[in-house]
Amino acid sequence: MKLTTRGHYSVKALLDLSLQANYGPASVKAIAQRQDLPAPYLEKLLMDMRRAGLVRSLRGVQGGYQLARSPAQISLGQILEAVGEEVEPLPHHTPDMQQSEDWVTFMLWNRLHQKLREALYSISLEDLYYDARSWQAAQGQESSFVV
């Protein structure tokens, strides 16, 4: 599986939102500046994630986007799914039923695919947050947070 720019930016945006005090709102412009992301593209991703119920938008001067639920309740798989990322091991492959090796290989990739999906849905935004914080602490970095 390769994480595309779309998936990477989405994870960065939600990690950024997880840092807001009481998970309060942050503007697209502020997130884009902190994470060095293109604001128009980020806005589209946040709208996709809003439709998926991962974030909500608030209007007004103090508005912006905020997490719709706690980081522990948002999985990496949900984030990637919300922005159209797919994890497909062998797209459009049909095994040759006459060759057992082809069938075994096909079944192996299907099992690996299932394990990868399970892993993506078991890793929470909270897990990613703590992983990033641990890495930053190990590097002696301050609490500024850029993924």
C-alpha cells in the first residue's frame, strides 16, 4: 500500500486538529500554514471528511473545522476511506484455476490485504498522535507539531 498525497494530507490535517485545545475549531488557513499544505486542496479533503462524520465545520469568526469525535474513536482506515483511498492488493486479478501456485499466491495476497485492512482500522488518530509526540521527544524537539 502506498499512501498518496491525498491520504497523507488528510492524516496531517486531523492530527493538527487533535492538537487544538478541547479539540476546538481551527481554520483551513491556520491548518494549511502549520502543516505546509495547499489550503484549497485541504478544504476539499476536509469537506470529504465532514461528509464521513470525522470532522464538523463551524461558521463564524471563531469557526473552522474540529474533530467530530475523540481521536481515540477515529481510525486511520476511516480517514483514508473518507478521502477515497483504497487498499487493494491485486486489482483486477483473477487467478488461473488450472495453476495451484497462482491460486495460492492469490489467496496469500487476499489474506495479507485483510490483515492490512484490520491494522488500518485498529490504529487510531490518538495512536498516531502519541507516536509522533514520542518521536519528537526522542529527537529533543519542542511541542510544535508538523507531521
